[in-house]
Amino acid sequence: MILTLDAVNCFYGRVQVLRDLSLRVAPGEVLCLLGRNGAGKTTTLKTIMGLIKPRSGRVCLGDVDLGGLPAHEIPRRGIAYVPQGRRLFAELTVEENLAIGLMARDRGASVRERVLALFPVLKERLAQAAGTLSGGEQEMLAVARALCLEPAVLLLDEPTEGLMPSMIAAILDTVRLLRSQGVATILVEQRVEAALSVADRVAFIENGTVKETCDVPSLRSDPTPLQRYVGVGLRSM
Ligand SMILES: Nc1ncnc2c1ncn2[C@@H]1O[C@H](COP(=O)(O)OP(=O)(O)OP(=O)(O)O)[C@@H](O)[C@H]1O
């Protein structure tokens, strides 16, 4: 099912943060949101999750308008969110964190096995407290917990932040694998080179709106939007 945002306007109090923001992501597609700090990328993800209610505009999964649903219903509809900073339960074990993911949408024990098969590093650490995992392992756990929902749509907010290169590569490989399985992914990513290596399309966000959407091959041949909206050229990568 296609996730669509159509002319979404959001406010924090009286301050408008999203302005007529529209985008779409289809099954088996990775859409990357790029933009400067404060452009509205995280707010876009929170709005999809129903954590912020748009004042106007629509967020739809297929034909279903998500705007009318309570926030706790959104993950049950198959949209999973890995927030920036991961928000794991640090005192709980890997196993317990996964159990919480599994509870959100009861999909049976086989899901746990399938998710753990993707992350062998977690399988070895089921009894370890999440807060004692390395940063990369914590990110794996956060993604694994989200995948317990068997989501149709996965929202990742800066999943590579603070990770070493081998862990970044592992996270990006997971995104590619999920794409091959038909998951629609929206990725917020500061690392432009990482974003381009995994994305199909890039939406450039500035001042709360999508200014331009480009597919990755055309960005490689003409990186002007990267320069304009993120301030980097391809040569610096
Ligand atoms: N809870 C809040 N209350 C008031 N303003 C907020 C709140 N959260 C975010 N904002 C403001 O909304 C704007 C968009 O923030 P958002 O976090 O969506 O940006 P972003 O593109 O994700 O930035 P970054 O790359 O720095 O994470 C910013 O100006 C921010 O200060």
C-alpha cells in the first residue's frame, strides 16, 4: 500500500512547522528525506505516526485516512517508527525489548525467529540489558523491535547517527533487504553518501515543505539540489 501525505500543515502551538507538505512512498521503495537542521524531517515522521495531528491535509495508507485514528492504532496498521535516539528500554533485556515489539501487533512466534535471523548479533545477547549494548547493537535492536510489527512501512530517523562504518553498512544492508521484501521505507539521514547509496528517491525539505523530489540517478548527474538544500556537493563525499 502506498503511504501518502497530501498538503499537510502542522503547528507547534502558534508556530507552523509543516506547510502543505506532500510526499508518497510505495512498497519496495526507499524515500530519503534530506534537509537542514530544523527543516521539519522529524516532524514529518511524527505526523505520520499520529503523534502530531495535522491542522489540515491528509495522511493516508492506501485508501485509509490515518488522521482519524488514535496514535496507538497506527503501528497496528503496519507502520513502524524507529525514532532518533532509539528509545529502547535500557534496563530491560534484548529479549524483553523484542517482546514489547511483538506485543504491539500479535503476529506469532515465527516473527521473532525471522527478525532474529536478520540480526545474529542480537541472538547472542538476548539476556543482556539493552542499555549495555554498543550504539550499533542498540540501533539493530531498535530496528529489530520495529520489524516485529511486520510493517508495510518503516520510518527511520537518523539510524546511522554516531555509528562506526561497519555498523552503518549493516544498517543500510538491512534497509536494502527490507526493500527487496517490499517494505516502503522513509529514511531521515544526515549522511548524504549513505542516503544516496540506499535511496530510490530523495525529497528535499526546507522550511516545512518538500521543495523538490529527485530520483537518485538524476541527482548523481546533477547534484544542484544537494548543494541548494543540504549545502554539500557530491565531490565532497
Ligand atoms: N515540541 C516542539 N515544540 C516546538 N517546536 C518544535 C518542537 N519540536 C520541533 N520543533 C521545531 O520544529 C521545527 C522542525 O523540527 P524537526 O525536528 O522536525 O526538524 P528536523 O528537520 O528533523 O531537524 P534535525 O535535522 O535538526 O533533527 C524546528 O524549528 C524545531 O525547533
